[in-house]
Amino acid sequence: MTRVLVVEDDTQLVRALVINLQARKYGVDAAPDGATALRLADARRPDVVLLDLGLPDMDGIDVLRGLRGRTRAPVLVLTARRGSDEKVVALDAGADDYITKPFSMDELLARLRAAVRRTETTPATRETAAVTTDDFTVDLVAKKVTRHGHDVRLTPTEWQLLEILIRHPGRLVPQRRLLLDVWGPSHATKTNYLRVYMAQLRRKLEPDPSHPHHLITEPGMGYRFEP
């Protein structure tokens, strides 16, 4: 059973989410504030998190950062904040998707299913089980990245992007394919998602993110991994 942690202080919305999720055979835990959310993340090990940014005790971005220190489960941000700056901040802090209130339950459930699918592992072949560059090593079986002997923490979305590129070394992977494979059909034209997440990967993996050696942009076309 897929377990969902709902972090939301609107009791009516929580009730609607719990009813809809349980009707579809999800296990659900609900937290009305950030402190409870972090405790439940430790105790219940959710598979995916729905996180409101407007919480009574903590800013949702701080909760998001706290979750990222505890779990690699996808985090879908639910918020009434509509500005693009807020979206970028949430994505930079580790969010995997951003859903603006009010939203339809069907849309939210579709995005939740897509987030869960992205965490499913694809068996690595012997030839692609591990990839080593001068700057970092990626173990596709263990889903682990190390740089100069230290583990690098990636969000599920960052991992998905990196894995797709690594499985096609030296080859252009089109923007549309990345968007479809990682976010699904509803995001097929949202190239700003790719820019944000590729920038995050470069900051974590490249010695000089502004002049990347391994995660290369082909302007207007896509991205390429060079070992």
C-alpha cells in the first residue's frame, strides 16, 4: 500500500483528501502543522507527501527542507501562492511538483500517481550499473551518488532526470522526452521545470556549474550527459 502524508491545516480539505485517497486504497496520515509532519515522516516513512506551504507553526519551505533531510519520497506542494518566485523557491528546496489552490481532485490524484511512478526503480543492466566521471560516481542499482568520497543527496525528481541522461551517454535527450518521462503529459511543454532541476543537479555535481562538463544543454533541443 502506498502511504501518503498530508500536511495541511485546512480541516475540510484534509477530510476531502483523506476520503479520496482512502477510497483509492492509499494509506493516509495527516499532520496539521510542520512539527507533526516531521515527526510522522520519521515514524511512518511515507511514500509521497502532500505539503501545504501555509502552516500555523512553520513556513512550509522550512518543513520541506526538513523533509528532505529525512526522506527521498516525492513532495507535492499544495499552496495558494501563485507567484513564479515562490514556485522556484519550493522547487529549489526539493519539491517535486507544485499544485496551486484551488485544484481539482482528479488533477491532484493524477500528479500523485505520476510522482509515485517516478520513484519506481528500473533494473540496471550490468553495463550501466555504475558510471564514474572525474567528478562524481553514480550507482544506478543502489540509487546512490558520491562526489569526492561523500554522498550527494538528490531528490527523486533530480535522480530521475540524472538516470535518464546517464543511460544515454553522449546522446541528446530531447526536452519533451524528459518532461514526459519525469512529469507526465500535463507538463510536456513546461521547459522551465527542466531548467530549474538541471541547475540544481549542476550545483550538486559539477565543479563549475556555470560551465558544466557533464550535464550539457543543447539550446532549444534538450540535454546530454558526457562521462
